[in-house]
Amino acid sequence: GTIMAVAVQTDGRIVIGGDFDTDGNSETPDDRNWTELTVIRRDGVPERIDIDPVAEAPLLLKVVSASDALAFRAATFLAQATGGRLVEHK
């Protein structure tokens, strides 16, 4: 399975299409300063993405999933949507 639609708006808001549970550290749905997000599908497909900070200045986010391909797609999307870049973190 794949995430049906995930979008990070230019103002930092995240829009997710499909049936998902999400949890993160945003204060409100319009919060632009989030640094943590978990997305889990509700349709029985065991698919999950966890996004957590590794460093604060500059902000470095770690994107993890049981599926390396899904983690890579999510990280690539976030980098493109925010003007960031991908780096390998060990």
C-alpha cells in the first residue's frame, strides 16, 4: 500500500488524504512549527511513517518507516515541499 496523498503547504501545514491516524507536536492544525509527526493507516494496511527531529539548529528531521521505499518517498516529498535536502544520517 501507499500513502494516498500527503502535502506540506508552503505555510507549513500538512494535508493528508485518506483514512489515517496522525499524532504530532503541532499546537493547532495551522501550526507551522511542527517537528514531530506520526501517520498510521486505518484501513488495516500496516503502514506507518514517523518523523522526528534529530537536530534543532539547523532543523534535521528523521523519517522512519518499516518500508524503506515509503520512508524515502516521504522524506523526498518533505525535502521538495520545504526547500530542504536529503542527507544520510547514521
